[in-house]
Amino acid sequence: MIIRLLRIFYNLISLYFNNLITPYTPITPYNKLLITLLIVQAIYTILLLVVSNIFMTLAWYGHLKMQHMGISKNWPLIAVIFFSWGIALFEYMCQVPANRIGFIGNGGPFNLVQLKVIQEVLSLIVFSIVATVLFKGEALQWNHVAAFLCLVAAVYFVFMK
């Protein structure tokens, strides 16, 4: 299932970057290499953003699960804050490189708006999975799905030429 999703994702990115070459652009080994490099940067950026969002979600909501399990029930608020900051450090260690690698100003494939929209969609996907796994009582409602579809539409519109 995951391999199939990765193949679909790779094909979508390939279609996007192949549109960078117009019918008037000669297909040279350099152009093919450039497109391959952009695809690799895009995949690497998105993988780093996924890992970053996992850490972010755990930093923001993991302490609630720990409290529910009784691990941090008696911790003072400042201890919970420092614990969350410790997890958030790893989030930043993935987020900052992802933005640097993916930003078009640094030779990456995405502009700032595209990076932000991708990050938000990944954030919701990761949050949905973590909330479903860690907090079994939390169920997705129809309005949550509708909001998620609006974000997917935002990704579509932000990548339109």
C-alpha cells in the first residue's frame, strides 16, 4: 500500500517537473539530469517534512497521552513545556533543512507558498494518523474530511501555472 502511494506520488511530481520542459526546449542529458535532481529534492523535502510533522505532533499532543497514561500526571507545567521543547528540537532539525532544500531560492523545486501548503497538508495527515492511533476515542467527522479536501484543493491551486 505504501509503495503504491509512493509510486503515485513520484508520478505526480514527475508530471509537474516534466511540465518545466516545454515542447520548444531541447531534451538534453543536462535537462533530464536537472529534472531528476529537482524530483529527488522534492521527495527529500517532503520526507523531511513528514518526519518533522511527526515530531511536531508528538511535541504538541504527546504530553496529553502521557498524562492520560499517568506518566506525566504529576509533572509541573514547566516540566511538560521543557519536555515538549525537547521533542520540538528534533522537529526543527528536520523542518529547517526541508525548507532550505526545497526552497526555489536555494535551487529547490518549491516556492514559499508551495512549501507552506505542502507542510500544512502533511501536518493534517500526520495529525490524523497520530490522533487515530494515540487517542482512540477521537473520530474524524464529515466536516474534518471536508476541511481536509479543501486543503488538498489548495495544493492543487497553489501548483497551477
